[in-house]
Amino acid sequence: MKKILFTLLSCSLILSAQVIPGINSQGGAMTMPEGKLKMGIKHIHLKRDSMYDGTKEVTNKENLDATANITLLGLVYGVTDKFDIKVIMPYKSIEATAKLGKNDVAIDNNGIGDIVVMGRYVVLPMKEYGFQLSLGAGVKLPTGSTDSGFKTAPPVALGVNTPMPTQMGTGAYEYKAELGISKPIGESMRVDFHTMYTYRPLAHNDYDFGNELSYDLSFTGAVTKNINLGVEYNGKYNTKTDMGNDTNAPLRAMLPFKAFSGTVGYVTPQVEFMPFDKPKLHFGVGVSFLAHYNLSEYQPLEKQRFIARIGYLF
């Protein structure tokens, strides 16, 4: 890591190159120019076979082995030079096995998730202030399936309502607000900060995914005309889920299948490649490593996330 940071700092003094925002930074505060359209595809792979409670890793009593692959298709269009609209369409694939008492539970669900529509407006433009600040708001649409084909309770529940977060969507609208800041450092480095708050009403099948505050800070820099290197901190806080009076609380406390609740942070080194010296087409890869956590209850976490993205500016 020290060698990467040293290379970034050294090359920033001599290079004049395009620098792409961090792979998870949501672009910081940047918006698309008027009339321009960008398409991006990001794929996330993660595996959850470790259990945590509070600030400790604990025994995976149920032998949970879960894998998720999420592909996000994003389109961003510049309505004006200070305002753009973004649409994100996810496709999810979730596979998991666990042993609950004498019962083997297997989950294999896939499909289109909930589509997100966001608008972002530049409040403080780069040309006037030397940095840029933007505000945005949006809504997540209940487009993902929540039908009975998704498991809502293991066999040991015996008909008791004990939901699990394996459906493709929540079946409810969610509301989002964001703030972003971007600042160049010299001609070949940049820093981007982004935070988003998501309000989540109770989902279909009586599942509560919790309200969320995410925050991402990224440093990226050019080491050649074609290659950017960067590192990010990606954190989030989710409120503890309240499943209501209809849920079998003692049984749910033992289940390894849970929506995230608590605080978690990841560090993400990454590399970006621009084959034509310009960001019109770019490819990026990164790996997120679990850095810290403080969880509200017994639940799984991934120790790494593998991320790849492609971006194209029309």
C-alpha cells in the first residue's frame, strides 16, 4: 500500500492525465455535461461464510455458505451542465446453504432487483470555487420480485412468520438523499466524497431492511496516460431491523440469513485502464477488504468484495 501511495504522489507532479472517480464513490459531486449520456456496468461478487456479532467474529454454527453476484447497469444523462438524471438497474443472483437443526436449507434466487432513479444538482461549481458540491435526491422503485417463490422461513419455523432477506426487491418505495464533494489535486489526482441516506419503509413479507447511511471517500491519481490507481474507504451504518410482533424473535435470533444492521467499513484499492488515453471508455477493478465492524446482532459479513466496472461516454 505504501508503494502505491508513493507512486501516486510522485507521478502527480509530472503527469497531465484524465483521472476517473473511485469505483464506489458515485462520482463524488460530478455531473454529466448537458446533452451527454454515459453508460456504466458494475459487477460485484461476494461470499459470506463467516459470522459476526458486535465487534467479534463468532462461530458459524449453521455452516452458512452464501454467494451473491450483483450486476448494475447505470445510465446518466446531463439535462443541463448543473443537473443530471441517473437510472440504475440491478440484476441479482443469490445462492446459499445452511444447516438449521436437522434441516438443510438451500436458497437459489435470481432476477431483476429494484430500479433506482436519482437526480443530482451542482450547488457549488468547480469553475468558481476550485471544488464542486452537489446535492441529489431519488427513489428506489419496487420493481424486484417479492412473490412466494422466495423463501420466507426455514422448515424449522413450522409456519411461523420468520422472513429472510432473499427476495429480489422489497416491494416498497425507498427514498434517497445524497451529498457529494469533488476536488482536483494538481493536474493528476483527485479526491471524491459521497454520502447517501436511504429511508426504507417495511418491505413486503414483513421484512425490515433498516434505514441506511453510506459514506465513501476516494483518492485516485494517474500513473500513466492510460492507468489510474486509487484507494477508497467505504462505510455504512444501518439501523437495527424491527421485525414487529408477527415474527418469532427467538428463532430469528438463530438464523444466519439477515439484512445488515450496524456499522461496517471497507478499504478498496483499485486500478483503472483507459485504452485510448481518454475516459470515453474505461475499465476498472478493485477489491474491498473488511477493515472494521460493529454489528447490532448475530449476522454474516463478507471479508472481501470483488468489483469490476466498464464505463462508456456517448
